Amino acid sequence: MAGPRVRFAPSPTGYFHVGSARSALFNWFVARQHDDGVFILRIEDTDTERNREEWVDGILSAMDWLGLDLDEGPFRQSDNQAQYATSVAALNGGGYLYYCDCTGDDVAKRKGDNKTPGYDGFCRDRGLDQGPLTALRFKTPREGVTTVPDLIRGDVEFANATIDDFVVAKSSGAVLYALANVTDDRNDRISHVIRGEEHLSNAPKQMMLWEALNDALHEDVALPAYAHLPLLVNEQRKKLSKRKDPVATESYRDQGYLPEAFVNYLALLGWSPRGDEEIVPLATLIEQFRLEDVSHSPAFFDVKKMAHMNGEYIRSLTPEEFLAQSAPWVNPWSSAWRPTDREPGWSEDQFDEALYAKVAPLVQERVATLGEIPAMVGFFFSDGVSYDETAFAKSVGNDPLGQTLLAVAVERFSDVDWRADALHEATIEIGEALGLALRKAQAPIRCAVTGTLVGPPLFESLELLGRERTLQRLRDALARSSQ
Ligand code: GLU
């Protein structure tokens, strides 16, 4: 048997939704499980009002970032108009379609209080000819049941009476989603249609179209297997909202998620590898993935969990890899790619690459995303300190003991050996003399030097910052506290 032929078929109408990224990934898994599996990208760009070229670029670059390489495509539906016209002509010739000149208002008026959704079939037997305002509708069977054999959900039955005579081509001639999609799936010999659950209700219509085309074109193209992936939900267990939830894959790249971590997390949305481990190498994910094992209950898109996982991936990088991966956030001037709207808080001249190489191991242990690095290391590269006012007031401004401590530290640090361990010892001693535990004694120093109360390990940071700059900052903070 030939390997599976799968496709990812996004519509370029917005940011690359994490749900789309998961669909792309699961398709790609199925293709990559077989030596002769084929993964196709088809851009469904027939909705000219909502499509934008920049969204196509977003899809391509996000897939590239995630490493989802293609075997065929990208194809574009806008190039396939002739094939769609062939489908319409065949279906029309085969008696599967009829012309309809009803407006939405006409239908609403006729239906009155009858809330049955969809078209009421008014034109089905009117025998209208094509006219400037006639759409083409598909005559769905009035009786019987259409069963969608879904690899994830089992057999899903749809009573044909509930499926209205849907439009396949508008009066303008434009072919709508269901038929365009089926035409391409047939021509591309797609073996598995793997997509989000929101398309489950399209499946019976598409199966009807598929079989009608087989009949009208005297072909025998095998129906694909269907797999509708579970909905992604937020913390409130509501469907992820494009407006309210952070759903743009691009934004995760900009925040500094590693593609390996993002892929690993996406794989867990509705599926899990064998065993207890959730951090699993890509090759294992590919090998173990089975559509049949995907759950049909909604999957919680848990950003906190994903951030945690990303932190684990970051910590597993070698120091060299960490330097390379973090470069776009700290030194965008020398990087081929840079994150959108995320300038570091320093200039190209202020950035010191050699110093960053020494600082990097201190932050690699502490960040969940690469985008957190600039705020943590900014005090190394900017000339002055930008203070978190609350932190400053608490540790220095409103605390006479904090001020005394800084004054003593200026003295002691002037001739202490400039090494982390010696600075550590000196701070313990200064604290003891003032009756302060180390944690309390560190706070004013940290705030004076870095501007905040959280950050990389203090004494290693002071060693790297150097005596002159440290003393200057301690004095500046003291001066500031007495203003
Ligand atoms: N263009 C559709 C979408 O983006 C694809 C549906 C399908 O995969 O069949 O939702």
C-alpha cells in the first residue's frame, strides 16, 4: 500500500492560530511515519475579502519555524479555478445541482418562526435557468443517514434531513469552500483529512459531493479517512477565542519559545505519548503518534504548562546553543531574524557580546522564555539603572537600614577581592553587623545595582559588572534615596 497523502489546508485570514499549528503538526506526523508519506500544504485563499498575502507569509514562516517541511506545495486554491469549474459543470450535468435566486431575506420571511437552520429548498423543483442572480445549490438527499467514519470519534451519523441544500457556487461563479476543498482533496488523492472539530459538520456534505463527483465524472476516487481533532479550550473550558486568548503562533515565536518545545507541547493537545514523560524527543512523537489514540474531549491549551516546558527545553541547551538561540532578543542587530516589537532596552553600541557570553549561563537557569532575558540582563548593558519604584522604596527609599547598608557596602566593596564568593562573604558580614539575614542584606544592593529585587544571582552578577560600575550604582542609589 502506498503511504498516506495528507494535507494541511489553512485559510489565510489571520494570525496562524495554535489550533491550526496543531492540525498541521498531526498531519505532518502521519506523513513522516511512513517513508513514502506525503505532506501537502494547500492555501485556501478563495475568500478574497478576508485573505491577505501577509497571512500567507505568516503561515509559511511559522511552518518553517516549526520544521514542518513539505513534500508538495504550497498549492493555492486561487490557481485551481479551472478544476472547480469542471466540478461544477460535472455536478450540474449529472443533475446534482439546481439554480436558486432566493435572497437571505426571502428565505427568512418564508420560514417565519420556523427556526430550522439553513435553506428551505424553495427552488429545488422550480427548474430555474442560470441567471445573473442565481446561485447553484446541491440537492441533498431528504431521507436516510450519512455516516462519517471518523478515526477519532468512530461513526458519526448525520440525518440527511438536517443537511440543507447548501450553495456550491455563488451567482458570481465563485465556488465555495466545501466543493473547492473536495475537488482539491480528490485531485491530490488525499488519503486522510485531519482537521479541527469545527469541520465535522462539513464532512457529510463533503462525502456527498465526493460521491456525486465520482458518479458524474465516472471516476472511482476513494473517500479519505476522516479525523476531526478535539477543540482547544482555555482555562474556563471555553473554546479559545481569537480576540481574548493568546492564539497566534507568531506571538510565541516572538516571546522566545523554542520550536522544539512548542511542537512537543502542541503534540500533547489531545494526544499523549506512552509512559509518564511529557518531554519527549521529536522522533519518539512521530513514531508513537496514532490518530486512533487522539482523544475527542476538548484539550486545554495551558500556556503556563507550555512555558514551564519551554523552560525545561531552554535549560537542556548547551551554553553555545543558548547563546545562539537567545541572540535575536539580546543582539537583534546581528541576527537574521528578529522578534517583532521587542527591542532590547539597550543600543547596539551598548551591547557587549563577550560580557553577555559570561552572563548567559546565569539566566539560562532562570527563564521560561527567551523573551524574558532582556529585562533580566538589561542592567549590564544600559548606562543608568531604571528602577522599579516600588522595589526601590521598599528596599532603599523608605528604609534607613537599607541606606546604612548601602553606605557600608560602598566602603567594604572598595577593597574587597572582586570575586563572587568574596562579595558574598562581605555581604553576609555587613548584614550580620546590622542584624540582617543575607536575604535582607542583599535586597538594597540588588535594587541599587539592577533596579529590581529579582534577577540573576547577585554576586556572580556583581563580579561580571565590575567594581567601578557597582560602586557607582550603590552611590547613585544612596544619592537618590536622600532626594
Ligand atoms: N480552509 C479550512 C480552514 O482553514 C480547511 C478545512 C479543511 O482542512 O478541510 O479551516
